[in-house]
Amino acid sequence: MVARSAEAATVLGVRARRLAPVALLVVVAVAAAVLAPEFYDADNLANVARQASPLAVLAIAQTIVMIVGGIDLSQAAVVQAVTIGLVVWTGGDDSSLPQVLLLVLALGAGVGLTNGLLSTYGRIPAFIATLAVGITVTGVRLVSTSGSVTGTVPPAIRTLDGGQTLGIPNAVFVSLGVALVAWVVLRYTTTGRRLYAVGANPAAARASGIRVRRTLIAAYVVSGLLSALAGLVLAGYVGFADSTIGAGAELDSIAAAVIGGASFAGGQGSVGGTIAGVALLAILVNLVLLIGLPTGAQLVAKAVVIIGGLAFYRHLRQLSLEGGKT
């Protein structure tokens, strides 16, 4: 009887955790309808979706890393390096784009591999390792470009984010494609089960035959690759070189993942929850602008949502534990 009660409480807690981001999203969407009905204008919705697409890719990458119990603070550095490198190495022309795309994706994968090696074989905490790698990437970029770059993004990349298909921004299809692949891998494959197992209990995962270090490194490599892809999408949206593009993106991705139910302790997180977290942040940012509040209010709104989400998840966990004792 006690075992059944504990199991029921755990299941209820998991379901509530999955539904919480959607519930928050619905509340904010209703608030948007009341406070700024123009939010639901078709052009505004398309713009919000276009702006949210790079963050969605980054947040999915961050979720994968958080599931294994890590964190990636180098994402913004990769995004900035990719956007600047894209302009410098192509000269704004499509002719050399295929080679440059391979180069920037390799850059992202290389950064992810370095993060993974430092945090596993180097035994450096992920927070420190990824922060140091991000600072290094930024430093190399600033030195190699003398801190100033001008130019435009190749037309093909501008079409990636600036163009539309069937009235839907192309960037949305990119982020949805990434989300679909990640959802299938995490939910239905052995690889996904290994990721969750490593994050939940590395020692038990190792004892069951899972190569923990290899799994951790793979998660970071995927994060690096997706960060590079997000940089390409963001470059297409902006259309020109700007060294400030993507600043703070890693913090927004962490916020979206946490709002979506990911845990810093590892073993938790889902693509659906993360996408809901991204949508929630995107609506908040746009809503602040529409109702005429100062830009700084965006930061306050994000902080309130993050703190509220964490407090809510902690409450759910407490209820689950109490239910298991009865």
C-alpha cells in the first residue's frame, strides 16, 4: 500500500512537472491577449517566432547537457564566433559558403569536444570548464578581428531566417526539425535512456555498462554543433556583422531549459518543456516592448519567471516526497 502510494505520488509529480511549463505558457498567452491584443497580429507572431528560433536550438542543446548533469556556458561565444566568422570567411558571398558552413560547424563541435574532455578527463567542474572555453573563444575572436568586423551575411544564410515558406519563417522549420530529432532521440532511443541514466546516477550508469565519459562528451559535442547552427540562424536574422550578437544567449538557454523542467542536478528535462520555456520567454520579451515598458523590464520578467518556476518545481518535489511517506 505504501509502495503504491509512493509510486502514485512520483507519477503525479512527473506529470505535473511536464505540464507546468505549458500551464505557465497559457497564463502568459492569456495575459498577452488582455494587455496587448496586437501581440496576436500575424506579422508580430511571425516576428516572435523568427526571434525565438535561435534560442530554441540553443535551449534544446542546453537541455541535453543539463540532462547529463552538466552546463554549457560557452554557447554565446560559439554563436558570436560563428556569426563573425561567417561574414569574414565568406566576404558576404555564397560562392565559398559550403566550405565555410563545414568550418563553422567543425568549430562548434571542436568547442563542445573541448568542453567534454575538460569536464571528464580533466575533472574540471563543467561550470568552470565551459566558462573558460567560452572566454578563450571570445578572446581569440577579438584578437583575430581586432575587435571590429564589418560586412554582410551571404544571401543564402539571410534566406535561412529572413525568408518564409507557406507564410512561416524558414528559421521556424529549422528549430522544429532540431526539436523533432532531439525529442525522438531522448524519448525513444537507447542513447536517450543513457543520457538520462548518466545524469540521474553516474555511478549506477557506469555499473550497468554505460560509458559515462563518452556519453558526457557526446552531449557537449552536440551542444557545440547546435550552438553553431543557432549562430547561423541568428546571423540570417540580423544580416550583418555585429560583435554583440548573441551576448547572453547561454543564460537565456539555461532559463528556458529550467522553466521547461530541466534540473541542474541532472536526469530531468524534455524537449517539449524546453520549447514551452522558449515560447514563454519570447512572449514576455515581446509583450514588454508592446506595452511600452523599458527594455530592462525584460530582465525583471525573466528573473520572476525563473524564480517562480524553480519554486514551483521545488514545491512539486516536496509534495512528491511527502506523498511517498504516507
